[in-house]
Amino acid sequence: MNELLIKSVQEVNEAVTALRLSNEKKDGESKQTVEKIQTALDAYEVKNQELVKTLQEKTNQIKDIEEKLISLTSASNYSSQNPKLQQEVKAYEDFLAKGFVETEKKYLRTDSAISGGVFVPEVQVAGIIKNITEISNLRPFAKLRTMSAKTESMLVRTGSVVAYMTGEGQSSIDTQPAYGDLRLEAKKMTAQGSISYELLQDSSTDLVNEMILEVAEQFAYLEGAQFVNGSGAGNNMPGFMQNPDIGFINSGDASLITFDSLIKITGEIKTGYNPIYAFNRKTLAALRLLKQDGRYIWESGNLGVDVPSNINGVSYALLPDMPDIGAGTFPIIFGDFKNFLIGDRKALTVVRDETTLADLGLVKYIFHRRVGCVVEKPESFKKIKISA
């Protein structure tokens, strides 16, 4: 076939040459026409040569495959112990089934370290993802004081002069006030942690600052728990829920809170105080579920309308450390927290210890904070007990 193509091209060339000779004396227009034909034929000749070359390469490939087939089918060469020959047989079988295809692709990619993934660096986003730590934050509602000593003593009037009516010529009764002592003692909160020298030097995050933030959060969590439920014994603060002088009323139900008790307790605090309710979020949810005549009592945060964050016209504070509703528990307290005193003796202090664990290559950080609390006027508080 190749010889026929070559022969036809030669005949065309000879015809064009004869035509050119016979028209040499013709005008320039005929000459231009002949030149265009010659250019087209030259291009055709180039394509023809490329086709001949491609056909020859395919012929050589088929010849190589036939020779390999003869070699592979020879009993002396084919062996299960020759993995290279097995691969070649498999490739030949694929060729017979599918023709010329790529059986293996080589390219750089990001999901394989050895194939280029090492060139794609992992970027660490600034900041640390943290869950919320629920804190009983009483500081916005309480009375705050900076302490000048470990213990501060305050005089408390426990009894007053009694005034009474007397008639003409009647003798008076001698009375006098009584006083007691109220002590505010700073308790110490402590936390510590260690960081290796290598991590301090190589970390992309300021680990010391991060540890300080963590400790500050945990100190806030601890002091909130102590303000609410501290026993006052040993190293514990005297929390208001454990104060024996704070009275209570029953809810009216052995296992549930009632809205009647929320209203009733407002009459238990003397006029002149500014009390609020305090409870946890679960108790708040239970209050919102209270119904009367099939309708929720809680409307827009209140018995009335458009008074948010109030119950019966009184605001409330969410303290996560307050007890859940349950038989015999005290899930709600009503009181004037300006009569709950919080004393700060020392703010957060940090001690960097590079010697104690130096043989292990560690730096120890010790954190302290000293704070105390006390109920100044127990009469300004009242609790609700879940009881019939």
C-alpha cells in the first residue's frame, strides 16, 4: 500500500511538471494557480511520509510482541519463580483483551506522601476549640471587697434596743443592743502543670499564656462551686446554700416546683432588700413548662408580657451549681446577693519552677489565688425546698 501511495504522488508530480512547462508562456494568473497546486501537493507529501512512518512503528511493535510471545510460551523460560515474566504475560493478556492501553499511571498527588503529598504543608488554624465551662458567676450580683489580710473581722449587731410604750409615772425597762463577730477568711486555690523545654521552644502556641487562661477559667469554676455549695469546713469556703441560718419554704409538692411557691417566697424577705431568684438552667426549663388551665404560665419570660428575664416581675440569675429539682432538694434561692460578701486577698499568681524537675527537662508552673466569702445577712435569703 505504501508503494502505491508513493507511486501516485510521483505521477502527480510529473503531470504538474508537464503542465508548468506548457504554461510557462501564459499569463501570471495561470502561474499562480500552478504554484498553489504545488504547495498543496507538498503538504500532502509531508502527511504521507508521516503516515508511512507511523505504520512502520506499529509494524515493529507487533513484531516485538510476537517475538516476546514465542519467548514467554517456551517451557524453559516460563516459570512461576520468575515474577518479571509473569508480569509480562499479564500485560500481553491485557493487550489481547483491551488493545493498547495505559496499565499504570504515574503522577504527583496530594493524598500520597511519596507521590507529592509531602509538598503540601498542613496549616494549623489559630486558636483552640474548647467546650463551654459552666461557671456560677456570682460576682456581678454580690458585694466585692479587696482584703488587706488573710482574715478580716466585722462586727454584727445580733440584737437591738427595744422601744416600748410607757405610761406616766411608770418605770422603764433597761435594754441594750447585742453584737457578734463575722469573719471573712481568704482560702487558697491551687493548680499546677509542667511543660517540657522542647515544647516551650518549639510550640507555635504560647503555651504558658494558654495554661494561664486555662487555670483562670478553672479557678472561676472552682470559686463559683464554693460560693454556692462550699461547706466552710477545712479548706472550703462557706457557701450560701450551706448556711444554717438561711431558712426555707416548701414547694407544696413532693417532687416538683410550683409557681405558687415562687410567688409565696417573695413575701418572706423583708422590705428594703432587693432580692432575685437564683437557680440552674434545668430548673429554668421546668419553670417554663409550668401550666395553668392548659396554658403555659411563662409568657415572654414573665407572668406579664414583654418583661424579659423576669419571674413574677423579679429578675433571676443562672447558677449552674444550684441543685436540680428532686425530692428533698433546694433548687431555688431567693435573696439579696449584695449581702453575700466576696473578698479577694490575692489575684492570680504564677510561680515558675525550673529546678524541681530539671533532671526530666520539665518546667513546673504553680498557680495560686486567694479568695473568701461569707453571708453577711442570712435574713435576706430564703430557699425553696421540694417537699409537700
